[in-house]
Amino acid sequence: MSPTSGPPEVPAESGPGAPVAFKAACPDCCARFELDAGALRLAIGGSRRATFYSFTCPECGVQVRKPAGERIVELLTGGGVSTLRSV
């Protein structure tokens, strides 16, 4: 997994009841950082192209949008990320 194209990861030290932080990277400035669930947004659409997660890079301020497959959707929803579902 490359730092600019990989899915967000839940750090291994996260346990039950612990706040969840997701590892992410910016494709513009290549910064790597951790974001809490409130900094991420998940949109679940009727197709793979319409299902994605997004965040704002804390380093350069660019809006980042990346595709979200089934596993990413599972991780993000389980971690409390705000979800928008469209039909």
C-alpha cells in the first residue's frame, strides 16, 4: 500500500472503548497523519463509483476524496465516521 493511495487504517493500539484514529495520507502534499472519526466523511452510493470517503488535509488544506470498498466502509462505519447514504 502506498502512502497516497491506501485506505485509512485503524491503529493496532485501538481497543474497545478507546477513541478511534484513522491513518491517512494526502495525495497532494504527501503528508501522513491520523484523523479522528469527526474529520472523515463517508458517502455510500448506489455504485462503487458513488461510494467514497473524504477529508481535508490538515497540512495543506486540500479536500481529498478516495474510493471506499466494502472493507473501508466497514472500518469507517465501525469507527463512528459520519455516513451519508444516497439511493
